[in-house]
Amino acid sequence: MKILFLQLWYDLYGGVETVNDTLANQFVKDGYDTSILCLWKKGKDEYIHTASYSKMFIDNEPRRSSYKQMIKNIFHLNFKTFIPDVKKSLKYYKIKKENKKQFIQKINEINPDFIIVSNPELMDFVPSKYYPKTVVEIHSGIQFYFKNKKFTKIILKYANKINKVIFLTKNFAIEGEKLGITNSTYINNPVRVKSSKKNFLENKNIVFIGRIAPEKRVDKLVDIFNDSKLCDLDWHLNIYGTGNTDTLNIQKNVHLMGGTNNVKEVLENSSILALTSDYEGFPMVVLEAYACGVPVIVYDYGVSTKELIINNKTGFIIPQNDKQEYIEKLKYLCKNDEIRKKLGKNAKEEAKKYYPENIAKTWYKLFRGQI
């Protein structure tokens, strides 16, 4: 059986690319002819070198001029800049149209038995003859997708024409039904990390791993750590990620570590994963922490929180913006070695159901038409 993933970016090593790489490698291991077709390559050399599957892209990412800047230029009668920008934009759409043609041609050449579309906008590139064997996987949380009218329109346009819409969790699927998407199911993301190392959770390291972006609210996590006075007990907050750090109130034992390509090693040397996100879809870093035997503490970030985190068993879910409760639970975890180790042990056991070989079994049922 030929399985084809469709995704926008070849080398942007984010959540979609990570999940597809993990699944594709597992599919190949289980005997499926698997490939990933990407529209564009950004040229960042962040693609995955250990792939056992075929991975290809159509073109380098085309660039177009900023619409906002073009409007400013015409408003200020700056025709010297405006006219070249218009030409550049016209060239962009010409290249994009040609890329779409080549993308469709490549799908037909591969002639897959099943297509997994990872970016909904690529549904416009799928020939209609493949609709019965095509699924669209909603990688982000439903809050993100259905606040965006463009994505909503695309998903609703194709939902009842294709095989299935795949959500990440049961609750996401329930929310989708309320919006009229009844032809759906859910399949959890797999965790790419497996750790055989025994983590005794004795390192006094609280860790954040992720983008330093507004919705992650790392500033709130820093303030929580500062106010907890855990630095007096020699605990440290290590922040791994890139982004704007100007708003972070860096005090004693708070460390900006930059980005990391070795999440597993970081987690194996940490004792708590802490998140203060406003919202999340299906945060992979939680599963990665589980796989390394690390308990988590999070604000209740949305629909998937209680499906992914078992409160008082694999970590703690704090009511959104209840800073005092967060501080108390964080201090409780830090000061109680046995509780921390118990939750870490539970987390590592919970991670097993997200191993690629287990998640892949659900996909195989889907391929066979059993779900």
C-alpha cells in the first residue's frame, strides 16, 4: 500500500513535520510504501536526515512583496517602489500557479492508495479522484483553525467529500461536530522520544521548551518562579526556545538557554516541565516529558488538557491564570521528592500508549476502512 503525506514545508522542522516524520518512519518499518510530498523548501537546512521514506519538494519558497507596504507606497505616491512590488507579486502568483500544477502532477505520478493532508489549504491541490482515499489531519487545536475563516471555509468545503477529517483528540472531534463536521474521527499524535535512562528527578531543574511567543506566556512562568522563591532552595528555571525575551523579568536562577535540537537530553536532566500557555492544541513537549519520566504542571490551556494530562497522576492542571495555585503546586512538586517521582513514573507509563508503533495501529485501521 502506498501512503502519501502532503505538507507545505520541506525543511521547517515544526510540529507538523515532526509528527509526519515519526509516522512515516513507523509506516515504512511496518511495510508500507511511504512518501512525503512538500510544496516548498525554505532553504534553512532543517530537514531530517534520518528518514527511511521518500521526501521531496516542488520548489523553493517564492516571495512576494508586503501588501501593507505596497498600500503605504501608493498612499505616499512612492511609485518607484510600488511598481516593482506589483511586478514581484505578479511573478509570485505565476510561480505559485506553476507549483500547484507540478504538485498535482506529482500526486498523479505517485498514485497513492491513501493521502494524508497535513495542511488543509493543500486540499485544493488534491485531484478529486483521490477524495475517497484522502484525510485531512487538523494538527493544531480547533480554537486556532476555526477562528480563521480561511481554514474554516476550506475544511467545511471538503469535509463531506473526503474519507475523513482527523482531529487530535476526542474533545476536538466533539467540538468539530458542533460546527457541522460529522465525517470525522480522532487519532492522537505519536511521541518521537523514547528514553531508557532512569530519571531520578533529582536535578533541581524546572524546564520550559517551546517558542517564546505571546500565547506561550513565558513571562508569566518567569514571574511564578521568581515569586515562588524556589531559587532559595537552589531550584533553577531553564528556558529553551527562541523568540522575544525582552519582557521576561530575569532574576536569580532563571536561565535563557536558547533553542535545542536535543529535547530528550534536556528532559532527562530536568525534574519538572512547566507551561503557562494561554492555549495549546496537542503539545508534543508534554508527551516528550512523559517519555523521559518527567511530571508536568500547566495552566488549563483548552480542549485537550484533560485528555493529555491526568491531574494528580502525571502532573497538575492549574485553573487558567490562578497564579497562587500554580505557585503552591509548583512548590509542592519541588519539595516532595516521592510525589515528584511517583508522578514521573506514572508519566513514563502513560507515554507508552503514544509510542509510534501503537498510534500507527489506529492509522492502519483507518486505511482498512475499520474506523
